[in-house]
Amino acid sequence: MQGETAIIGNGDSVLAFKAGGVDAYPAGDAAKARELLRKLAKTYKVVFITEDLAAELDDLISRMNEQPYPVIVPIPSENGASGYAGQKLIRHMERALGVDILFNKEER
Amino acid sequence: MSRLNVNPTRMELKRLKGRLATAIRGHKLLKDKSDEMIRRFSVLIKENKRLRDEVEKELSGCLKQFAFASGVSSRAALEKAFSMPSVKLDVKYSTDNVMSVEVPKITVNGTIGGDMPYAFAEITSEADYSVKKISEVIVKMMKLAEVEKTVAMLAAEIERNKRRVNALEHVMIPQLEETISYIRSKLDENERAATTRLMKVKTMIADRNA
């Protein structure tokens, strides 16, 4: 059944999301994920993608920031967060404000 | 400073004055827009950080749990057990307008269902926990999706807007001012030249008549 949310991830962990009503698409490597994301972006509204894959598809994801949909969201894989999403957050913040207002207090 | 390449005429002066007034007005408006966008952005990015931390914490926990479950059962069994969704999200996708930036608005109206998608005999109980948790966390993930996209789009728009403000402030307005003062001085000079010419002619005529 065609839903409106999908997830791309490596390994079996994405299967768990099927239970949440999310269509799961396993992708072994970045090339496969790139192809999948390009295809899914046309039909789905929200696509979750595990961080390790998202980091490699950064250019494609950034390009999709021009329209409201589809929304591509990096999520941590079963190995935990890699910090890609946090990095991205800092990048947006520096782009817009020129300064880091979230993390600077936590580091020393 | 560079000045525009125009003829120093009164008409040109009038036209440039109009353009300067528009540029100044536009600069003020864009600056206000930029300020407001930055204010909204700083609120949103804090929200984004909070949501992301929560989602990451909850998700990595339940994915780890799921990894255990998938270790115990075979891949085929897993795939079979999870082929039907237990929860269907009732979500509305629309767009919102934040300072004339089209951003996604995702409203979760609630979830339909909520049982396990499989028979308990089929699969290990480790999976139960992660399934339940994911059904909960998915709502938060949709919210995160909305906020994160909004932040990304706002950041891009703020940057673009900043460029416009700077272009007006540091290029357009000085250029116009420079050109206007150039035309004005040129016109004044013409006028003085005309006056002295007239005075000269007058004295010449007076000398001849005398």
C-alpha cells in the first residue's frame, strides 16, 4: 500500500517502522539509497533516512530544501546518532544568524 | 564610489530621486523582514534541537531493542511479522506561510489502531517493546520533520534576504546618492555658468551703449 511516509535505511532496523505505518525500503549502500531517494521523493511526503546514508546523500537532500515537500529527515540508525543531524543544524544556524546560539554554551 | 552612467539632466535627477526613495523604503522593509525571520528562526531552532534530542534518544533505544529481536528471529519471520502496519497515522499535509516562505505543515490527527501487527507466537517478545515505542515516537518524528524542514527553509531565505539588504545598503543606495549629488552639482554649475554669461553680456551691452 502506498503511504505518505517512507524510510530508507541500512539493515533490518527499518523494518520496525513498518509497524508504525511507514513504508520501509532497505538500502545496502549509498548508491542504492540515492536511487531510492530520488524515486521516493516524487511520491512520498516525508522520507526518513538513517544518518549514515544521509551523510553521503547530503547534496541531494540539500537540493530538496527548496520546496516544502518532500521533507527528508535524517534519523539515527541502530548504531546511535552520528552527529550528522546536529552538524546540519549548526550549519543552518550559522547560515542564518552567523553565530552558534545552541551549542556554544555546552562546549566549555 | 562608482556613479551611474547617466546624463546630468533635470529629468534624470527626478527619476533617480524616485528610485532612491524606493530603495530606501525597500531596504527598511527588507531589514524588518530579516529581523522578524531571525526572531522566528531562533525560536524554531531551539525547538528543533529539543525535538531532535528527544527523538534520537528514544529512537536509538528502541532500535537497539529491535536489533535484539531481529537477532533472535530469522529475517523471513521478521519480514512477515512486520508486513502489516499496526498503527495508521491520520496525518494532514498542508503548507504554512512563515514570512512568505512556504513551509510544510504536518498535523497529526491521531493514530488509528494500536495493536501488535503479529501474533505473539510468531516472534520474540523483544519486538513488542520496540513496536510500541515506535508507534509513539513516530508522532514526534512527524513534528520533527515539520520543524526541521521549516528551519532549513528559513535559513535559506534569511541568507537570501540578507544578500538583498546588503546589496541595497552598500551598493544601490550609495550609488544613487552619489549620482544624485553629481547631477545636482553639474546642474548648479550650469546655472552659475549661465548667470555669469548673462552678467558678462549685460556689462558688454552697457559698455557699448555708454
